[in-house]
Amino acid sequence: MLRKSFLLLSFLVAWSVQAGVNVGSLTVEGLPSPLNVESSSPRLGWIITSSDRDVMQTSYHILVASSPELLDSGKGDIWDSGIVRSDQSVWVPYAGRKLADNTRCYWKVKVATTRGDSPWSEPAEWGMGIVGEGHWGGRWIGWEAPFEWDIEDSHSRMSSRYLRKEFDTANKDIRRATVHISGLGMYELYINGKKVSDDVLAPAPTDYRRTTLYNSYDVTGLLKGNGEANAVGVTLGNGRFYTMRQNYKPYKIPTFGYPKMRMNLIIEYTDGTKQRVNSDEKWALTAQGPIRSNNEYDGEIYDARLELGDWTLPGYDDSGWLKAQRAELPYGTLRGNTSPNMKVMRTLKPKSVRRLGDRYMVDFGQNMAGWIKIAVSDVTKGDTVTIRYSELVTPDSTRLDVENLRHAQSTDRYIANGTENGRQWSPKFSYHGFRFVEISGMNNLSSDDIVAEVVFDNLPDNGSFTSSNPVMNAIHRNAWWGISSNYKGVPVDCPQRDERQPWTGDHCMGTWGENFL
């Protein structure tokens, strides 16, 4: 009898392996490994894959642990669901112990199916955000006025604000460090000279009267522990918080104030203690940096002669900087971002580069949203490289056709410091809808010097389509490019024009097709 049971068990194991049932693609609140979850009962999900057909889940088993080591040993000290008889594999509510702010959770799942059991999935994680104003440390900081060189009109010219802070860690080993940051309208965050992520144009735009968003990142690998000096640097862009057009149709285009930032860096040490580095008036601030203007309609102006050097590294002399001001609180509630952040999702090389007198006309062969990265060379100090964007050209292909841009100038400018010699440059806080680019101010420009960076939300392709019909293939390709170009936190309309507003009415119908791309 024992031998028969053993043979039966061996058969079932072999059958399960042959069926190849696996579980993966773990998500929390629809996102892979988010670090700013605010729900007290976050919803988990996974995808079952198998080499067999007619595979249906019959039960699941979830383990959630406070450390990767405990999870690896099979202990769910935060939550052990046990075997739950259910076919549900999306929006499965967490039902473990109450989770505090900034808690990190490590989890895995295995399932039973009609075709056998899966092994445990690869581990995943999620982190809790900071829930509620009373739980945030520090203050909103910035500068609550324009500087003397800023221009506030229908084509606003507001320079970026640069903020920095130095601090020493405790004389201990760092176990984990998490930063929670909101920079309005947009920001780039650096720790010890390195940008914390490849996100761009963060955070996503909102109706700032109701909601402002923060992002969260694991920055353990960027910090120096054991009492060493560290530095944090933040560049603030205007985005839609400080609107592109001041005093222009205020009844429909509101402005929400000057750029500002709030940050909580939470360092956890191996002995269980914590250190917080928060934004406050002790931070240093300057606007005398290279980004002289950043405007989503009109473009970005970058003056390399005003670069600040190693301002994001410890030991930098910021004695000539101002002290940051305590900024006015935004009206909207501060919440964790629950959508994928924008990234450079594709790059395109030019289809053609033609010299027309003292300028170059570049055709990428595809309409898109983003910007170009250019290798700046053959310039002297004070020279201006001008980059104009358009989705159309005149019938003779010698000029940009910008009629559909209406009032938007859609032009980036780079002012050289004379030491470029092939330096790569692209704007930080402006993006454009374009296929064609006109470049002036440089000589001997070739296709090797230019690349288009296609920017949209970090959304995966769910599938693909190809057929023997070239018209159907073109329709699908055009739909993909049109959809990708219109994702910027929320779907926008017409990234090529000067509107770029989240007309979600159109998108309610568009989602029917988007789900299949």
C-alpha cells in the first residue's frame, strides 16, 4: 500500500512538472513592487502560465514577510493566508496585520490548478507610503516669488530652482533607505551625485486643487553609512503647477503657485533605529543655475555657462546660496502615485538629415512625443543651439509648418560654455510632439549626433498584431503611436499642439481599443 501511494505521489509530481504550471508577474494595486501603497488592505494579483490548456486556478497560498530571509525560509510573519479555495487571481485583498507607514513587505504566492500545482513564485515586494498630513515630517520648501530675471506673462520664463542638503549618517550599517518626494510641478532627485531613478517628468500632473502626488524610491544603494557625509539635491521644474501661461485665460487655465518640494528620507539601520532627513528651511536654494526657463508649451532654455558643478555631492560650497523658504501648502491632498511613471520608452534615429543653409532639417519618419538628445560640438562659448519641433513641414520640405502649434513656440535652446566637444544634452522639464526638427547654431551635424527619445508612461505592450494586409498593419501601428504619445500620467489630447489637456471623455472610448495593444 505504501509503495502504491509513493508511486501515485510520484506520478502527480511528474504530471505537475510536465504541465509546467507557474505563477509570476506579481502586482500590488496593479503595480509591480510599488513603494507608496496607502491602502490598509492592498490588493494583490498574479498571472498563471502553463504549457497546457484549460488551466484553472482552484486555490492560492500567499506568504507576506518582513524580510527576504524570512520569506525565503517559508515564514509569513506579516501574513500567511493558508490555502484559500478560490479562482481569484486579481484584486485579492491583503488580510494580514495592520501595516505602519514606510513598512516594507516581501511576498510570494503559489497556486493549485486543474492541471497541477505551481511552485512558489519568485519573491516580490511592496512598501507602504506616508498616509496623511500628520505622518509627514518636514515642510514644503521653495521660493515664493519670481527672481529678477524671470518673466511672468503669456509665454512665462521661470528658471528652475535647485535645492540641496548635506547630512551625516549614524555610525552604523544601513539596512534600508526609502525616500518619499513630491516636487511641484516636476522634479529630479539626486543622492551623492546620482539620479535616483530613470523616471522623467515626475510626478504625474493632477488637478492640484484636489490631489498632489509623491513618488517613493529605494535609495539604499546610493547612501554612505557608518557616519559618512551624504548630499541630496533636487531640481524643480514648473510643469503645470506653475502654469505655462501666466494671466492668460485664468478662468480656464489656473496656476497653483511657485515650484515647491517636500521630501522625507527614512534611513533604517541594522540595529533597528531610524534616521529621517526631511525638507525644511535649513536646505540651501538657488535659481542661478543652467535651466533658465522650462515651459511645456514653449520649450526649455539651458545655459551651460551657469552650470553649478558638483552641487549634488557632499563637500560642495553652497555658502553663496539662499536659504529655502517655507512654502505655502498646496490645496490638494498629498497621495502616493498609483500609475506608472513616465520614462524614455524608445529611441529613434533620424530617417534623414538635410543641410539647408545655416540650419539642418531632421526627419525621424514618425510622429511622437518626447524630445531629442543631441551631441553638442563645434561651438564656442555663448553660441546658442536652437532646436525647433514640429509634426509637419511646408510642401517643399524646407520649413517647419507650425500653424497647428498656435501660440506654442515648441523650441529648446542650449547656450554653450565652449567646452562641449560632443556633450550629450536633452531638456529635463519640457516635451514636444514632433516628427521634424530644425536645428541651427551647429556645424557638421550628422545623424550620429541626434537621437529622438520617445517619452510616455511605463506601460507594457499586452500583445502584438501583424497581417498580410499593409493597410491593417499601418492602422495598428498608427494607433500604437497615437496612444503612446498621449500618455502622461493621465491621457492628454494633442501633445503636438498647445493644449495637451486631459480630456478624459475621449479616452473613455479609446480604452476599448487600447486594451488590445
